[in-house]
Amino acid sequence: MNGSEPRIEIFKPFGEAFELTKKILFQPFNLGKWCVIGFAAFLAGGVNFNFGFRFPFNGGGNWNFRSSSYNLSNVPSFASGEHIQPWVVAFIAVIFLIVLAIIVVLSWLRARGAFIFTDCIVRNRAAIVEPWKEFWREGNSLFLFSWLVVLLFLATAAAAFAIFVLPIIISGKSVAGKDVGMIVGIVFFCAVIFFAVLGWALISHFMVPIMYRRRCRAVVALRESTSLVTAHPAPVVLYFSFLIVLAIACGIIGCVTTCVTCCIAAIPYVGTVILLPIFVLLRSFLLCFLRQFGPDYDVWAGIPQPQPPPLPA
């Protein structure tokens, strides 16, 4: 080492990612390869469900916010506080457990799929089974660590709510003072949640490539990612700013593609295959940007180069 800092650029790795995307998907074009890598990207991106929960603020009873009372005359008897049937509680518990199980399984598949999709790009291959077996330890570590972060996030949100919002709700202040205090408490509550989510998004963005390169646990990758962000804040901020612009442009392209294909691109997995160049480009941009920080962050450094064929006798 000569002591000089590495020159971190933004547009150069994006150009490299663009060329890598063309090489993987178009040189040559192979529909089977598209479908396999698209399935890996589908696993890495997860599945979003909209369960459509609705709160009956406009029906099923009349709320009186001034008197903090509620008229239960229009609520069915099985849902009232004194006549809750046991089967209702059991039904809600079963639905909750089913939804929770689905979320856990999807998050596990997403953690494993992140390494599969990264491996498809790094090795320029369409494979699911091999990287699924090869990176099972890293995928499970990322899955468990992600759920630990979720629990810590919920605990932080509950603590912030109890500190900033709950005392104002249960206090006996006047209406005007209560409203002002509640607004201030909600602002602080939202600020705590926002910075917690922003910090986790910045740090966790680099964890998968670090775990892929070093074959380490999620805790080690979190420590390395935090050190990287704190040591190079300016290029990381520029990278995320440019990434936001790319995400907006890709979102527009996705909307236009969905309209042009008559919502066929909105079908899970099918839309991922159709928009696969976008997913490959964004992930390649991350890998090409990260490799500028040295061999320890270069996912291609640990890949053995193919040997030339033997000469004929």
C-alpha cells in the first residue's frame, strides 16, 4: 500500500454495470437463461402482498373524539367487548399465525435469493440449485439477523411512542395544549423512526456483497458495512443519490412497460423476467461500485478464472 486513498467514482461503475448487463443478457440472448436469472431476481426481490386492511372509521359505529366514547349500537354482538365468542378469537389467532408464517417463509426465501441472484451476476450463469446449496449458511444468517433487526426496530418504535406520544395522550392538559404537544410528540416519533429506517437502509445495502465475498456472518458484514459508510461518507451519499435517480427512472419504465403490456408485467415473476435488465443493472451497479474500495469488497476477486483448454497432441 502506498497510503493513497482509492479514487471512488459513480459514473464509471455504472458504465461497467451497463456493459456487464449486456454481456449477461444479450451476448448471446438466451431465453432459458433469462427465465432462470429472472427467477433468482424474483426470489431476491420477494413478493409483496396487499391484504387490504380497512379500519371502520366511517361505518359500524360512531366515534366521538371529544368525549372519547364509542357507540356500539351498530356493532355485531359477537364483536362487542362483553360478547366476544371464543371461535372469533381462535379464528383471528389462526389467521394471524398463517400470515406470520407466510411472511417468515417469504423473508427466508428473499435472504437466500439475494445470494443466488448475486452469484448469477458474478459468475454469469443461470443457476439456482448450486448457489442455493453453496450459500445456505450466509442466507440463513442474513435471514435471522434481519428478523432480529425487525424486533429491535419494533422495540425502538414502541419506546419512542411511549416517550413522545403516550404521555401526551394520557396527560390532563387542555385541548389546545394537548394538540400542540401531541403534534410535537408525533414529529419526534416520526423522526426517530425515519432515521432508524434510513440508517438501516444505508448500512444493509452493502451487506450481501460483503457476505458473498468474505463468506462471513451477517454481524461481521454489518460491522464492515458500517466501517465503510463512516470511512467514505461522501462517495456513499453520492452513490445513493444517483441510485435514487435510477430508481425513479426505473419506476417510470416499469409503469410504462406495465401499460404497454396490458398489465402482463404486473404478474409476479413474469414482470421480473420482462424487466430483468433493470434488476441486473441495479445489482451490477452495486457490485461495480463496491469493488472500488479494494479487493476485500471485490466479489470477482474470489472467483477463479477459467483455464484455457489443453493443446491438442
